[in-house]
Amino acid sequence: MHLETVDTVGVVGAGTMGNGIAQVAATAGYDVVMRDVTEELVAAGFEEIQSSFETLVARDTVTEQEAEAATARITGTTEMDVLADADLVVEAVTEDMDIKQSVFEDLDEICGPDTVLASNTSTLSITTIASATDRPEQVLGLHFMNPVPVMKGVELVVGEHTSDETVTLGREFAHDIGKETWEADDKPGFVVNRVLMPWINEGIRAYDEGVADKADIDRGLTLGTNVPMGPLELADHIGLDVVLDASETLYEELGDRYKPAYLLKRKVAAGDLGKKSGRGFYDYD
């Protein structure tokens, strides 16, 4: 499989990451099939794409005509079989190994023998995901960053049996849709979350222990390290439930230094999930 032969991109999952991946692939000229389990979830994915394009048009990042053309290249479906003709499929479902393996088992049966299968997982083993298929050499991680239409980075994760050709295709595809890449071995958390999760959790602990108030913790990190936002604000933007899930996975795999902060667990239990729920460490309209 070479990039020149990739015409249709499948995306499994129409949530925040899935619809973002569908949007950037369609903007780059690919035909996209975006699948989720219900019509309501597919429709919600298209609503997010429309909202994202409206923002990008307002910023003069794309034209209205480009946005309309890209949207027209995306087909929504609840049927897995529609992905049969996809040349590359990116899975973007919930971070649950059993669910991901079930998706990959289905894709392995449905898709053609040359189709490359990628996972957007941020912490789970690509090798274990690939073991559900008969094509582990054609499985890799394509870990996009949120929000996908804005963030430039894509993490390439190489499983135990991922071939060099598959890695090359993943890299070329990411570059073709306007992203930059780095490569990570298939170890827990890869590069980004392995470093990011303890940073966020330590920021939460510093706030909980009264080292400084939340605004000063975020201000100190932004001014002191030149990052665009501090750990508490970033956690709100990621989603506190997502941060907790990633932290718990890393804690299980790598030990105490990844133990989730108590206040993070309490916030999630209270339903304060960050920007998407209207309240996390900060309040949102």
C-alpha cells in the first residue's frame, strides 16, 4: 500500500476525535466514510464538523467553498460493511481494549487485504489491538491531538509487528493532511501521555495541597515554561474523565509515579469533566 493508492479513508467513531479526523482528511481531498453506532451519533459528528468549519471560515483558515466541498466528501453511516472499500481506516472509539479489539476484528474481516488499519488510541497497546487481526503488520497507531483540525501533531506508534511500509504510509498520510509527526515505540503512554499525564496530575496536586491557587499554578507554568496553557486549564480542555482514564492505564502499567491525583478522581465522580460539561477546574459558558 502506497499513499498514491489511498482514495477513501474510513473513520470508526464520530465523536470529538473521529469527526475531527474525518474533517481534516476530507479537507485534504480524501473521500471519507465516518461510522458510528447510531444515527444520532453520526448526526452529532456532522454538527461538530459544521461548527468547526464555521470557526475556521471566520478565521480565514478555509473558504466557505472549501468547507462545503470537504463536507460533501464525508459519508455518514451506522454500517461497518460500508468501510469495505476504504484504503485506510482510523479507529477513534472509546479507550477500552475490548471494544477496540472488537472493532479491529470486524475491520479485518470486512476490509480488503491491503487496507491499513490505524488506532487513535492515546495509551493502549497497538500490539494488543493488532492481535485481534490477521494483519498485524498493517496495524499502527495514528494518535491525533485534540482539537484535530487545529493541532499539528500526530504520534506514529509502532507495534511489535508493524511493518516499515505501514509506518511510511502513516507518516505520508499525516503529512498529506497537513500534520507533523514523531515516532514512538509501543510502550504505555507513548511519548505525549507518558510525559503529559504526570505533569497534569502534579499540577492538580499542587492546587489541592495549597501550593498556589489554580490561576497562579496555570499562570506560573505558562509564563515559566512557555507552554500555551497550564495543567489545570489543559485538563479541562482534554476532559477530566479522559485524563483520569489515561492516568489509570499508566498507573496500572508503570506504577506509582502515574497515580491519579485524588482531586481529579473526585471531580470526575462529581460529573465535573471540564469544558465539555461546563465545569471542571474552571467554569465555562
